[in-house]
Amino acid sequence: MSPTVESWLRTLHEYVLLDAIVRFQTTRYHTRPRLRSEHEELVSWFTARETESPFSFLNICSSFRLDPDAVWRAISTDGAIAMLRIHHRTKSKEVTLAERYE
């Protein structure tokens, strides 16, 4: 894979993961059927052991060298969004994904 494609894919992985975490947290306690359904879909995505899709939770965690079980435990705990810090390395600088969106 070329460096440009790899960089593009990592950026896309980052957005997919952050979007899923934010949507998981915001739909968590909703009682409206559409939001409940969205939350259930997100739980399924986070807990699936599927690796065929390049955008599966396991593949995204793998691209950032994250332990998927640890990430799932962190986000499925109340208040985890404030405590969750997912790190990855970009060149020589370590970046916290959550900090990029604050």
C-alpha cells in the first residue's frame, strides 16, 4: 500500500472510530425507537469479531495498535468519553485522537 493511501485510510479509520464513539455515547439512553436502534447497531459493530470489512472495529483497532476489548470496556462505561484517550503515532509526534476534536 502506498504511503498516501495508508495515510488516507488511517485518517478515515480515525473518523469512523470517533464518530462511532460519539454516536454510541449520545444514543445510549435514548428511548426513541430510531435512536435505540442506532445504539443497538453500534453495540453490534463494537462487539463483532468480523474482519472482512476494512472498516470493522477490529481492523480499525488493529490499524492503531489498540486492544479492541480495552477500547470497548472504556466506551461502554459511564462517563468514558471524557476519560478515553486513544493514542496513535503520526511520524514522531504522538497524537491523542480526542484532542484533535476539542
